Amino acid sequence: MIGKIQRVDIREVWKHEAHDFTCWLEENIDVISDQIGVALSNVEREKGAGDFSVDLVAVDATGATVIIENQLAKSDHDHLGKVITYLVAMEAKTAIWITPDPRPEHIAAVSWLNESTPASFYLFKLEAVRINESIPAPLLTRIVGPTVEGRAIGAQKLEMAGRDARLYEFWTRFLDFAGPKLKLFADASPTTSNTIYTNAGAKGVIYAITSSKNGVNVDLHIDGGNEDRNRAIFQQLLARKDEIDQAYGDPHYWDEMENRRASRIRSTITSGGYAIDEAEWPALFAEMVDRMNRMEKALDPFVRSLKV
């Protein structure tokens, strides 16, 4: 014969969160240890944290502090705030939140905390079960916890946030520097993108400046949405290549970008990009302004006379 698992109302097992469940968990901390794979010891109940008290405080095998916040109701913002506050106040490395009904928004918040902070956050769903007429038993299900993949995602997000901030500062400083020296980009605004651009005077044709970490490309980019039209524009300009390159002063990289819809004419700066030391930005900005002004001067007469 095989028994059937039955859920039991949490309040039938632990009537009061602090007096019943927290006391039970203090005496049975191995239930948590088994779930997180870390031995916990030196458990203290209602330990003070400023004007508040933490349900349970323990230490892991390395001696680092672990805080545990319990509730016998649906997860709420108040307890999420307590988890974060207690972790900071106790200088803990790990925070554990136990609730019978974790809301989706709190699951997402704990996942974000694991990705965005060096601490480890766990969210457990608490249930009580019995088989047939047996005595109730606790059932803890790990809903969220730290993972290697989550840490990697978090590190990537932090890197992207840092890159975005750096790019925004780079373009802000560049546009301030360029000012009246680069009238073509007078209406451009700082961005977190790698590229700023402006209309070149023909449909689907733009001037663009793109910065990577260590280089900058100054382009005439051709992409009006129709590959045949793009190719026709490129070929018209390519037919005047010698005149355009001579007017520019250096040869361009003429890139028809085979097997792709767009085409471009490019001048590349290899001396640095947005990641170089900020003290070197003015020299780079001066070269960017010079190349874009020369590109416009060399190409503008031919772009405005395009027949497509």
C-alpha cells in the first residue's frame, strides 16, 4: 500500500510565528543546513539589530553570519525590507527568507539581489505535510538561491551598467568638445549606445561615429531598408572613389558588406576608444572631429547628387 501526501494548514502545526515556528526552527536548524548545503551553528533567536530583532542568527562553517527571517503568511514588502536591513545591520553574508506563499515579485526581487550583490539570498517555501494519519512534517522547497549562472549574469549586468555610464560620459564630453567645430552633429544627444549619428542629406544615408573600447569608426552608413537601393547608392559613390578619397586626404575602407543589406564607407581610428584614460579623450575627440568634417566635405557633394 502507498500513502498519499496531504497538505496541512501551517497554522495547525505552528500557531504562532515567533513562539512556535521560530522556536522549532532554532532547535531543528539542520533542516536549513541540509537545504543550502552549509552547516549552521550557534543559533540565536530574536537577536538585536539596531531597533529591530532578527528571528534567527547563525554562523556558517567559515564563521560568517547568516540571518533567517520567517513568516507564516504570504510574502510581503515589509519582510523583504527586513531581510535586507538585517543582512546589512548584522554584516551577514547570507540571508534566508521563509514563507508559505512567496509572491512572484518577491521571487524576482531575491533573484535580482543574488545577481546584483555579493551576498547570498535564499527564499524558501514552507509547507506542512502528512501521509495518511501520520504526524505533520515540514516541507521546505528552495524557490530561489545563489547560483554560478546567476553570479555570472550579475557580473555581466554590472559590466554593462558600467559600460553604459562610461559611454554616456564619453559622448557627453565629446559633444561638448565638438560644439561649433562639428556642426553636423549639433543636434545629437549623449547616449549609452556605442554610436551617435545624423542624417547625411539622402534617404537612408547617415553619418555615424561608433566607439568601441579601443577604437573609433567614422562612417557613411547606407541602409534605406532596400538592399538593391543600398547597393545602387554604394556603386554610385564607389564610381567616384578616387575623387572622394583624394578630397578626404586618405583612402577610406569601402565596404559593400556582401550578404548584408547595408553598405558603408569607413575611416578607422586605432589610437583609442571610450575605454582609454580620460586625460587622452581630448586628443581623440580632436581626431574624431577632424575625420568626420573631412568625410562630410569629401562626400557631401556626391551624396546630395545621388540618383536613386
